[in-house]
Amino acid sequence: MATVQQIIALVRSYARGDDERFMDLADKAADEAVRRGQAKAASELKALLVEARGRQGVIQKSRDPIPLHRPRGDLIGIMSLAMPDTRLSRMVLSEVLLNRLTKVVKEQRQRGKLIERSLEPRRKFLLTGPPGTGKTMSAAAIAGELGLPLFTVLLDGLITKFMGETAAKLRLVFEAMTERRGVYFFDEVDALATSRGADNDVGEARRILNSFLQFLDEDKSTSLIFAATNHPELLDKAFFRRFQATIEYALPEDELVRPIIENAIYAFDLVEIDWELVLEHSRGLSHADLVAASNDAARDAVLDHDGKINTQILIGSLKENRRHPR
């Protein structure tokens, strides 16, 4: 028989939406039943846990993500919704960056354990770095790891389309965070948080920035917030202080070039590639450029070279992507 403390812990984890903690507690209850000789109860509980874990995946995939897509008026056109299947393990990242992102996932998966010790998992992150280095994909991967919907807010378009109404639209976005837990990704955030010392600082821009910072401060939801910028030097200093962590991205280091290319076109035989020569033509290209060049080379190989990729085909695609970066 479960103790009152165990039941309280189970209900607490359920109320907080901490499924992993709930399952862990239920597993421990089943193990305790075995130790007490309650084999039938333990067997039944373990069978229910297997069924629940199986249904979790189905429920997560089939759960109706309608709230932000119903005609709720002003939310339409502000955000896009996706249920990513991306995982961190499928990305080629530096060890430092992978460790930081993995820690974000771990804190969320075990948030019940943190809350029990009066600690909160971090939820607000600023992603900085050149375009094509993995900021958007990282947000998608974390959503995928946690089984959460990914809501993308395109701030540049929001400001342009709703000039004069942007602050009110932003309030709707932050209200949605409370209604529907998810990963909320603000792309091109420099469009919103341009330095207040810049020449184009007008009253409207200041009001938008102040509103965003206020909403960010007031947010007490359980949603994760990621803001991305290619130009951190344009951000207001006050903006940085509102985030719990800044995660910096960079162009791929030499040792990551080959894994990125191999990961992108894993179905092709690359044993004859001169990687040193490829590396010479890869420096300065982003992760997205390398993936695009790899896929271009693969298409050329299939259509014109009997499906075989050689060094010259790959280098030709790298050169083309350098001339026309993504």
C-alpha cells in the first residue's frame, strides 16, 4: 500500500505536468510492492506503466494543437506551429554547445526534482551567432526532445505588418504561453531589440522593446522561450539581462566539417573523398551552407554520375554555396 507521502508526491508530479517524475515514482511503488511480497499488485502496476508509456507517445503526437490555429482573431498570422521530430543526437554540434543544450533538456525533464528543492529549471534563453549555425534547429530539437510543440514568432514580419499594434500582439503571444506549454521561438529578435542608442530609435521602437521586456519579466508560465539573433551587437543591454542564459553559436570548427557532411548525406559512399582538400574549401561556411552543398552534390551525383560523389563534385558544390550562401 502506498504511503500518504508517496501519494502526495505522485499527485504533485501530476499537477506540475512532470510525467517523467510521475512514472519514476510509480516505478518505485511497483518495486516496493515486490519487496513486500505483493507480486500481483506489482505485476498489475508494471503492466499499467508499460501501457501508459506506450500511450504517452501516441497522445503526444495526436494531441490536438488547435488553440493557436483556431480563428482567434489576432493570433492568426503571428505564429506558426510545428511538432518537430528533430533530436539533439541528430545534430552535429561542438561538445560545449551539445552539453549546454543537453542540460536544458535535463532540467526540464527533471523539473519536479528541482522544484522540490525550491529551484526552477531555466526557461528563457538567448541564442546568438551567425546565420545558419543551428539556432533554429536547436529550438526544434529541444521541442522534439521534450515532446512539446514549437511556436515560431517572426518578429521582423510582426513589426512590419502590425506597426502600431505590435505590443498588443506580443501580449497575445505571452498569454498563449500560459494557455499552452511549448517552446516559443522568437526569430530575428534584433528587429525588436535594436539598441536604444541607434539612429533609428523612434518612440514606437522604444515602446515595443519596453513592452517585450515587461512581458518577459512577468512571464510565469512553464513554457520555454528562445530568442535568436544574428547580430547581438545590435541588442539593447537590458535585453541580455532578461534571459537566464546566453548560448553562443559559431561557424563550424575544422573537426566538425567532415561529420556535418557525412551526417547530411549518410546514404552515400564517401570513402574516396579527399577530406583535407574539402576542408580547405569549407572554411568560413556555416553549418547550413555545408548541409546545402552536400545535398547539392548528392543530387548531382545521382543525376549525372551514377550516384557516386567524388571530391570534385563536393568541392564544386561548396564553391557554389560560397558564391550564393543560404
